[in-house]
Amino acid sequence: MHSPAFDKLCEQIARLKHQATQFDQSNLFAKNRYMQAQPSLFDRGVFTTKSMKLADYVSEIEDELKSLPPAEHRHAYQYALERITQQVQAVFNVIKSTPVWAKENKYSFKPKTKPQVYKQAVQKMMQSSHELYDELKQNHEFERRLVLMIEERKLKLDAASAAKAAEINQEILALHARLGRCRKAISATEDKIQQVEKQQLR
């Protein structure tokens, strides 16, 4: 017999699937210069799927749910549930961020569901400031690794041949682009933390 937490998670995933499909139908990412440069929407630590379609990630969540270990194996079962919850929150996070991207690109994403229903579903899944701080910590770690990778390649430039130097410069440019996206994600997470903490103070 499944726990109430499991049943609630199933409901959230069903809602998420519906919203992810609507989100994909809007083709919002096709109109967004920043997102066009992304090979995948999420870090490999969160999803193994590589796609620009949210519904593909929800399919991975559903597969994870089907392959849950038996509830008797308490620790493994709890760990798997927590991972799925993290994935659900990650997808909701993209949907929540939509108005920011839409504003930047002068394009409005209008879900077919009633705005109030949509807003309530998003609010229910609002990440706590604790979870957002974890996300911020991960982004800062990613930023640190990218800076190190750039420095390593710069050191290789001195001893490189002309052809190899050109290749290394291309790698440095690509890393700088990733670093820019990472720092943008850090700023977005910091903004979300402020919003959540303001709501908690009300």
C-alpha cells in the first residue's frame, strides 16, 4: 500500500504532464535566443533525458515512478521518491520561469487552463527557500568548475601550436558562453529566493 506522499506525488505528476504538454505546444523556446543555445533543459544530475521538450522529462519521471523499489526497502524507496520529487519541482521551475523569458522576448505564453487554476498549481509546487539554496549552491559549484576549466585551457595556450591554439580558443569561447548561462541561472535563483522569502514574511 502506497503512502499519502506517493499518492500526492502521482497527482502532481498528472498535473505536470498536462501543463508540460501545453508548454511544449507554445513553442516558447523556439522564440528564445538564450534557450536556443541549450543542448538540454536540465543538468545530467537531475535527468538523463536530453531534450528541449518538457513532456520528454515528464516521461522519464513516469518511468522512474514505475520502477520504484518495494516500499519494504524503506531507505531505497524513500531515496527514489525524493529524487522523483526533485525532478517534478525542476520541471515546474521551468514553467514558473516562463513569464521572465516571455517578457525578454516580447512573447506571452498563455496556458489553456484558467489562469487562476494554473497559478494555484504553480504555487502548490513553489520551492522552499531551503531547496532554492541547494539549487544556488549547485549553480555556484558549476560556476567554479567552469572558471577552473577556462583557466586550465588558457595555460595550455602558451605551449600550443597555431592549429591547436585555435581549437583551444574555440573551447574557451564555448566555456565562457556556458559560464554566462550559469551566472544568469544564479541570478534567477537568487531572485526566486527573494520572492519566496518575501512571501514567507507576509
